Amino acid sequence: GRRQVRNVLYMGVLAAIRARKSPFQTTYARLVAAGKPPKLAIAAVMRKMIVILNAMVRDDAPFNA
């Protein structure tokens, strides 16, 4: 994919994973606990973030955890 977008998503996901009580952190923890490699779990959370951001733009709605 596009390098700049991928870099921004990666850094955003790392920050979201470290945040407490974040839906992204719980998804990451669940995937790693299931035995997935950390990089794969980060990529899955990046996809989840893209899906949520696209829905927010589509519905013109703020983020609602």
C-alpha cells in the first residue's frame, strides 16, 4: 500500500494498543493470546481501524468506543 498512509496507521495503532480500555487494545490482546504473531495482530488491528474510520467518514459520526 501507500507508504505514508501505512506509516501513519502503524503509529496510530501502536498508540491505540497502548491505551487502556481501547477496543483496539482488547483486539490486539485477544489475538496475541490466541497465539498470533504480534506483527500479524498489529496488521489486523490496522485493518479494524481502517474499517472504523471509513464508517465514521461515511456516517459523518465521531468515534464511539
